[in-house]
Amino acid sequence: MSTSPFMTPDESRQRRELAAQRRRRRRGRLAIAGGLGLAVLAAIAGAMTFAGRSNGSRHDPSRVAGAGHAKGAAAPALSPAGIALAKPPLALTGISTPVQDPVRLAFHAPPRAGLLFNLATGRVLWQRNAYTRLPIASLTKMMTALVTVQSAAPNKLVLVTRQAVAEGGSKVGVLPLGRHVRLESMLYGLMLPSGNDAAVALAQSVAGGISQFVVRMNEEAARLGLGCTRYSSPSGFYDEGNFSCPADLAVLAHVDLAQPRIARVVHTYSAVIPFPIKGGKLYLYNNNPLLIYRYPGVSGLKTGYTLAAGRCLVATAQRDGVQLGVVLLNSQDPGTQARQLLDRGFAGVYHLPAVPEPPIPAGA
């Protein structure tokens, strides 16, 4: 090496080559680090996408609500149970166009979903999330009643089994184990106090077992064109895999009330029925708030409640030949909200005179 304070040309060239090598190594390390970072980000994004897909409609049916029902979209070909859908017997006109609803009513605490409609024509008067799939609790029994009356005569004898007596939730409560009860009496026990024990007994009697009866329920739902409805029990006590939407429940209400046996039962506030128990009589009371508080023209239909479903109500009424129905899912105040919607429909849309009516207590 030269002792001169100045570098020779060879020394200068070597110095430049060493500097260039260091720069190349540094760029290589940066490129590797950047590639690893992008790979990590891609992996995180993929995991989040997979998690979102895996947590879909199995646990929250509303996440796939309205698939094929949005305005301009084709209707689904299969029911949620995988059965081909037929044409509904009631066409809902004005569905999925809430801005055109003739009834405008904003609730302080609105239901999760709901519908006000004409039972005869299918005209929609008010709607909220009409195709959102939600748990429906004992509104399930609207289909249980339909399959029952389609399958068996009123005088058929229904055996009260141990499984029926042991069923949880709301009950008739005095079903005599091992005895036979007239089917029509059991139908009152199903629809007035919403007896889960009656639902099990009827399913076993009509179809030979609960699972076989549920198959019939889902087949009938598909035959009625109920594209967002699936049943997993005859009672609705268990919410897993058991759901519907306001639009489907409106069609089912129309079909139920066309059955004279169902229409007679759901219009009844209280009933005294001959029954094979001590005293020989069974006293039953309807828990429909519109029947309890004597809403003018009320004709039915069914209540429901579980923690998952919240408070649910399908209520129907008739005045001067106009038949209206209201569906409320997960409502904090179903009785009052149903009354307000029906009043707005009768007076505001069909211009019928107001009828004096007792108030329905808040929360009923």
C-alpha cells in the first residue's frame, strides 16, 4: 500500500467496488424484508376473509337475508331446507320498496323486522326488513297447526307421550301421561297458551315422530313458496335452524286463516274444553294482546317469545270487509305497535272511521 496521502488509481477502483458490493447487499436485504411483510399481510387478510365466511348464516340467519329477494333480483329456486319452491298463494305487492309504503310510522324502538299488509290482496302498507331471516319462536306453531289440520280429522285421538309431557318452555301443563286426547282439543292447547307439549304430541300423532313432522313442515313451506323459512321443531322452543321472515309469515297467515278450523281457534280468547283430567274440563286462555285487550275486529293470530327471537307477534283484524295483518319480529312492545299499525292502515289507507278501543298497556 502506498504511503502517499492520496490513493492510487487501483486503490480508488477497489474502494468503489467495495462500496458497490455493500449497496447491493443492502438492497437485497430490503427486498427480502419487504417480500416477507407483504406475505404476512396477505396471510392476515386471507384469514380474516375465511373467518368472515365461516361465521355466516349458520349462527346468524339474517346475514343471508333476502338473498334473491332484493329489488330486481331473481327469486330463489330452493327453500333454506333445499326443497324446490312453488309459487306463493298470496303475492305481496309493493314488497322491497319501503319508500312507496302508504303508511309511514317511525317507532322510538322499532321491531327488528315487520310488515303491515292486506290479507286478501297482498298489498304491503308498511315494511321493515321484510326479507330478513330471524328466529321466530312460537310463531312456528302457525305451520304446526296448518300441517295438523291438513293431515288429521278433529276427532282423531292423540296419545300424550312422556316426551310431550317433558317438553320445556310454555305448556298446556296438565296433559295426562299415557291418555288419549281429542286432536281438536290439543289444537286449542297449541295455539292459545302456545303449548310446546301439545306441539310434540301432535307431531308424534300426525307423522309418527318429531323429525318426520318437521320434514312435512319444510315441505309445506316450500309448497307455499316460503323462500326464507326453515323449521327444526314443531314448537319453535329451540331457535337453532328455525327461522323465517315477515314476508313469509304474511303468506302463512293468509293460508292459516283460510283454514276454518285454525281461524276458529286463533279467534278464541278463552275456551273450556272437555279433557281427561280431574274435573273433566280444561280452561285455556289466549296470550294474544289484541285479543286480551279487545282490539276492534281482531281475528288472530299467534305470539312467540324466546331470548334469541325476542317478542314476536302476528296479528290480524277485519273492519268493513278490509282484512289487515301485521307481523312484528323482535319487538319491545308488540301489542301497542300492532295496534298503531293496524289503526294507520284502516284509517289512513282505507279511510274507515275510527272505532273506540281500550288502550293496550305498554309492553303488552
